[in-house]
Amino acid sequence: MTRQTDLAYAAELDAHDPLAHFRERFVISDPDLIYMDGNSLGRLPRATVTLAQNLIQQQWGERLIRNWNEGWFTAPERVGAKIADLIGAEPDEVIVADSTSVNLFKLVVAALRIQQGRSRILTDNLNFPSDHYILQGAIDLLDKQHRLDILPSPDGIHGPVTELQHRLDSQTALLTLSHTVFKSGYVYDMPAITSAAHVAGALVLWDLSHSVGSVPVDLHAAQVDLAIGCTYKYLNGGPGAPAFLYIRRDLQDVLSNPLAGWMGQRDLFNFELEYRPAMGLRHFLTGTPPIVSLSLIEPGIDLLLEAGLDNLRAKSLRQSEYLINLWEALLQQLGFTLNTPREADRRGSHVSLGHTESLRIDQALIHEMNVLPDFRPPDTIRLGIAPLYTSYRDIYTAVTRLQKIVIERLYEKYPKEAPLVT
Ligand SMILES: Cc1ncc(COP(=O)(O)O)c(C=O)c1O
């Protein structure tokens, strides 16, 4: 045993953590619960509870329809502008709308329509399944004029970077990737990949779902064309909260929304029957925004902006390094593999551990150890680090409970079938 594997060491790290006080800004209803799934569903900020009460009682209950002119109508842009601050975009380049999948669909179809004469879409097999389904659907919609090239990762952890760079050519219409990969947590080099795609004349669309609020992103510095992302993970926006989309300013009036609707119509309250898209990003809205869940995204973003993304990234890296060191000292000999990049600059904010019994170990963690991670088949347990509220003690406890489950074979009583949501 080295000092690093002591609980006292974790307590010392917490005592010196300059962001530790942010944990109190969240609802922690069970202080003994070790929550390691902020990469899937962020915790509830206290300020969100207060805002929810105001939204329901005052804004909806008292102000009623008047509130559309008192902040609701402009909420997609207002919240989008705050997200822009987290991803290196201008305030008028991000808007909140729909789900991540729907936003991807809108942007992919719009991008393919302006890339006439190019017939390939490039992605990798680490991209989120929904992104693959959307790409297949977009190809069907556009009469199967495009081919989807899916490049395989060399090891299931890292992106196929060299392959991608070789495959980009004059036929590539669009390159789309998850910036931080959902399973392994691998982070692509956004400026390098974007620049290689641009040299080939391709447009680039990044899925920022696992990056926004956890990994520094500078869309402008990388000259990114398009991006999408979700708000319920590190932004703590709440289950099913609407997503966001980014379109570089010079492309905003060039691209057309394939799901044109009245919220994207210029002067919509003239109720003209002919569609005339609003200028800027607004024409990428379709129907009425879900105001309650959209509004509730804002307090979580405010917390991230207050803490500062560089500070959050620094803590996240220290914490994932700590977790990996604990894995090396305590878990590796028990059959756990590290399914996340070892290189800090290629790592997002969750650490994935593999084991032949991962599913049942995950069930034991949840049902008898009061630890909440998630499981991704075939063999990955993801441990999410949300530096606004994850403590070093949380990480220490999660790892030592994993160790106990395997040493005492506590997983053996759990079924081999996965529950509905893992
Ligand atoms: C990387 C990534 N992309 C897309 C999605 C789908 O998001 P939505 O359900 O908002 O469409 C997810 C969901 O977890 C995701 O992790």
C-alpha cells in the first residue's frame, strides 16, 4: 500500500481542492451515494429548484401568455449565448433546440445539400449510435446519393486519426465525429482534424455532447463549421433537456433547415403562408421550444461559467489521473482493464474500466454499494467525473468498492441479463 491508496490521501486532496465548495450548490439528497454518472445525467443544481418554482408559479401561473414577451421567446438564443461561452463561439452562433439527434439531422441534411458533387460522409465506429442512425436516415432522405464511410478505431479506445486523414478527399462532403467519444472518453484533436478536412474541401460537424462543460473547446480557433451537443450531462440541464446547435456565422444564411417551421419564420406573427426563413440562427428552430426544460438549463451553465472551464478541466484531469493510479494499484490485478486513453490531453472527463464480469459488477455497485456508474456493452463500466461536484473521496470509494465486489465475488448473485436502462 502506498499513501495514494489511503482514504486519508483522498481527504487531503479534497481539503486542498479550490472547487470543492461548488458541491454545496447541488442537491445532495443522499450524502452516502457515490454518484459517478454525471457524464450521463448531471446532478440537480440548487438554483434550478428555485428557478423551477418561479417558472411554474410566477411565469406560467401568474404571467401566463404575457411571459412570451418577458423572456420565453428569446430563451433559445439567451441560453445558447451562454453555451457559446463554453465552446469558443460567438453568442449568436449557438441556439438551443430539439434533441441532439434532431439537431444533427437538420445540420447534416443542410450541409449535404450545399456540398453538391460530393458523395461521401466520413465518420468512425466510436461515434454515438444515434449519430449513425441519423446519418443513415439522412442518406435515405436524399435518395441514397451519399455513402457513409465508417472508419474503425485501431483499438476500440483511440480514434482512427491517420486513417481519417488519408481518407479525406475531393468526394468527402462531410466529416462528422464525436469530439469526446462516449465509450472510451477519447478526445480528438479538433483543430488538426478540422483543418485536414478543410484542405479536402469537406465540412466538419462535431458532436460535443461529452465535451461541453468538461473539455475546453474553441470552435472559432479551430474554424469549425458545425456542431451539436446535449445539455443534460456536464451542463446539468435535467433529463431530456433540449440540445444545442452551432453554425459558424458565415454559413448561417447559406444553410437551409430541412425541418422548416413557424419558429424559424421571419415575422412569424404575420402568419404568412409562404416560408421566409428568419436571418441568422433562428431559422434552425422548428416548433415551439419546451420553455420549462429549456429555462432550467441556465443555472447549471451559470455554475460552470462561475467556476471557469480551465479550472474545471484542471481538476478533471487531476481526478482522472488519480482514478487511473488507483486502478493501477488496486484493480488491474483483479482483471480490470483501462479502456480510456492514458494520455491526459486525449482524455475526456470519464474513465472507462473493462472486465469480463462488468455487467454484474455494475449491478452489484448499484444495488449493494450505493455507487452509481453506468455500463456500456460489451464490457465497460464508465466512471464519470463532474468536477463541480465529484470529490476525491467519491473516486476513492468507488474504486475500493469495485475492489471489494471482485475480491468477495459479490457480483455472482446478479443475473447476466442487462436491465432496461444501464
Ligand atoms: C455523443 C452523443 N450524441 C448524441 C446523443 C443523443 O442525444 P439526444 O438523446 O439528445 O438525441 C447522445 C446521448 O447520450 C450522446 O452521448
